[in-house]
Amino acid sequence: MVGHGQMRTNKNEQGNEQRVASLADAQGGGPAVLRTLLGAQLRRLRADRGISREEAGYQIRASDSKMSRLERGRVGFKERDVADLLTIYGVHDDAERAALLELARRANEPVWWQSYSDIVPSWFEVYVGLEDGASRIRTYEVQFVPGLLQTEEYARAVTVLGHQAAAPEEVDRRVALRLTRQNVLERDDAPHYWAVVDEAALRRPLGGPKVMRAQLTRLIEATSMPNVTLQVVPFERGGHAAAGGQFSILRFAEPDMPDVVYMEQLTSAVYLDKREDVDRYLAVMEQLCVEAEQPVKTTERLHNMIKAL
């Protein structure tokens, strides 16, 4: 007969094996995704031991604010700090430690957008990394055509509008960054990209009629991609669910990685991953999809817009 203590031990061992297997499966994620995943794992381990963030930070000579950024995956990890935290949290299983330390190593690998670090603020660099590692991206835009679907000339017009004092070379690099980000939609493991765009964004004549005609044509072409869904919210629908403005929801293949809601502001961004917050935005996104033109009707509307230019 197996005692209750043995049953608990077996369950703990099974849970540990499942966590190790999950961490091993996550090795293919991008560095930003791996940082977020590792931070979430460390936060869970700390909470399970009843250790405060301040206490943990003191042990590795890190401030409370730095510990907060670490646990949210907003900064890189030193392997020594991760090893020390695992010891503090009572993680002595060799396989679990090895998996988490490997996660830390992978999370610190160089990424292609580092060459743009002089023009990409840290708060947006996080988004680029999450976008690069997402399996599903849903976005609502009210001001501009979504960045992943912009033509070069439209992207240039948007960039000049937002950086009027920038030198031409800087504008070129910002445009190049945006166009390079679009490669995510062409990969073999490309995410499903679902964009809902307010008609106002498509009627705003950025760059002039020629630029807008090419941009609308690009959107029509994008609708033929198997991993892209596009819907337009027409003027005649009046007010709609997303009264608070633009936002994106990112989902990831890694089972332990939470969905992330991203909202960009003028000089910063908000990232939400609490389940209740994400659920609220998912509900708004679903309502937007109901209120918007269906994809086939969206394509017809885009053709009509081109004719009107």
C-alpha cells in the first residue's frame, strides 16, 4: 500500500518532469519569448517558496525594480544570478536546473534587431522580440495601416510624420527596420496575423494618392496569404467596442507562455499578461471582428477605395 507521503512525492516528481519537458520544448522560441518564459518560471518558483521579491533581489544584489523587470522578461539574465535564484528557491533537481539555465543562455543570444538598438527604444524592442516569437498576432489599428502590412513608401510617410527632426539616414534605417519585421509573415513557421483596421486609417492620405493606391493594393495582396486575415471597420458602423484605441494581442506556441496585450503610447508602451486583462481585450477583439466587414467584403471595399483615388 502506498502512503500519502509517497503519493505526494510521486506527484511532485511528475510535476517536475512535466515542467522540465515543457522547458525543453520551449528552446525553439525567440530570445524575448524565452526571457518572458524564464521570468514567469522564476516568479512562480519564488511565490511557491513564499519569498518576497525584495528578499530574492537582496540575495543577488538586485533592486526590487530590477527583479520586477527580470520576472517580466524585460531585461537579460546573468546565468550566475539565475543559478543563485534557483538555489534560493530550493531547485536542486539537476534536470530542472539545467533546463532553466539553458533557457537563460538561449534568452541572451544575439538577435537581428540589435543592430537597430540606437533607434529602437527598449520598450519597443520587447515588442519586436515578442512579435518575432508569436504564433498568433491579432491587432486593431485606428490611426495607420498595421506596420507588418505597410509598403516602403507608406512606412516612410508614417516615419517622417512621427520623427520630423530625424536625419534622412535615420529615417531610412527606421523604414528598413519596419520592412525587416515583415519577414515574420513569410517564414515557414509564420504566425497567423489577423488585423482589424478602422476605415479612418485607410482614408488618411499619407504620402499622397499614389502612395495610398500602392498601399491599398498591398493590403489586397496580403489577403491572399494563407496566414493573414484582414477586416475593415467601416465608417457606417458608428461607434464600436474598441473606444480605447489600438492594441495587439500576441499568443505563443509555448504552453507556459501567457498571451500578451500590447498598447503603444507616444514614449512608452503597456504590456498586460494577467488572465483577466487579456480576456477583456480578447472579448473586445471578438466584438470588433463581428462589427467589421468580413474578409471578402473587406477586399471589395479596398478595391472601391482604389477606384476613388
